[in-house]
Amino acid sequence: DAKTTQPPSMDCAEGRAANLPCNHSTISGNEYVYWYRQIHSQGPQYIIHGLKNNETNEMASLIITEDRKSSTLILPHATLRDTAVYYCIVRVAVGNAGNMLTFGGGTRLMVKP
Amino acid sequence: DTAVSQTPKYLVTQMGNDKSIKCEQNLGHDTMYWYKQDSKKFLKIMFSYNNKELIINETVPNRFSPKSPDKAHLNLHINSLELGDSAVYFCASSPRTSGGNEQFFGPGTRLTVL
């Protein structure tokens, strides 16, 4: 799997957009970018994933650069409940289930009032 | 109507004991997993089961054994508990269509070995 690099921590003001970067310069053509988050004392939660096109769902937007070497997760209007550790994972979406997810250190996002 | 549930939420036990953690999912998913999150907060895969067949087994001690009585359950049995087993254990499941990458996690079980 391609290695990912994320800043260890970030702050964001409540109501503002939170932009979380992830570098994955060794990503290969068939690897997807996945984002999960873990709110304190809870299990990780899937947010979004993409291959090369930008993606949006009810939780967030994912912007992937044209060369796919980096991406940004955008929470458009951060709330205090978005305070969590955000993990960027690069992984092939294989046909068989049982894919192993490798979680790195992630980015600790602190949303402040 | 919790999607992925684990019991117990907290487990405190003595070294050398044998214990089990239960996991159930009502999502109809094909694959279930166990993860361990240690005190440094790193989350590591331990096992996954697909259709009652172990398909991933990380280098965990054989004191740990997953048991799946049916597709909706994957229990974790731990024999001869050691201090280093203290951690939070998370169960997860995923549908076949996601290729295992979209996983749904349970609330975790905090195991403390004294």
C-alpha cells in the first residue's frame, strides 16, 4: 500500500471549512483514497473515498489532485462534533472482501467555538 | 438497532485468565474484522472472516482466536491473558460490494489486564 502523510494536528473555527490534507506521492493507479475518522472513545467511522474524481457526500468533500499524489478532505461547515482524529488511507479496492485497512497516525482536528 | 455491537464494553481481568469478547452485526455484511488499538492509539488489524472462513491473520499470538458461529457474529477468544493485551478492541464489518474498504466499526471493548 502507498504510504500516506498527514499533519499530526489542526485547529478549525466552528462554522468554518476544515481542510485536511493528505500526501500519497507513491499511490498507484488502482489505489483508492479513503478517509475515516475516530471521535474520542468511539470506533472509526467511514467518511468518503475516491479514485481520481472529486467526490461529495452528506458528510464531506474529497478533492484529489490531478496527479493523485495528494488529496484534501473538506468539512464545509465544521461543528464541535467534528472534533476527531481523521485518517487518510490508500488501498486497492479488491473484488474479494477482507481487505486489510492500515491506519496511520492521522490528523487530530480540534474544532473550536 | 445498533449496526455493529460488542459486549462487554469494559473488561477487567487478571493475568493468565481466558476471556471472550462478542461481536454482532445486523447489516447483513459478508466480512467481519477485529482490530486492536493500543495505548499509543495505533489501530491494527488482527483478523478478518469472510463466510466463516479466516482470510486474513496478522501476526498475532495464537492465544487469540476468532470464532464465527454464523455470518452475523465474530467473537474473539483470548487465552492466558498478558499485561500487553490491555487495549481497546474494535469489531468491524463490511459488505462484499465495497471490497472490504468501507468498514463499519463497533463501539469497542476496553480490556484491562491486571
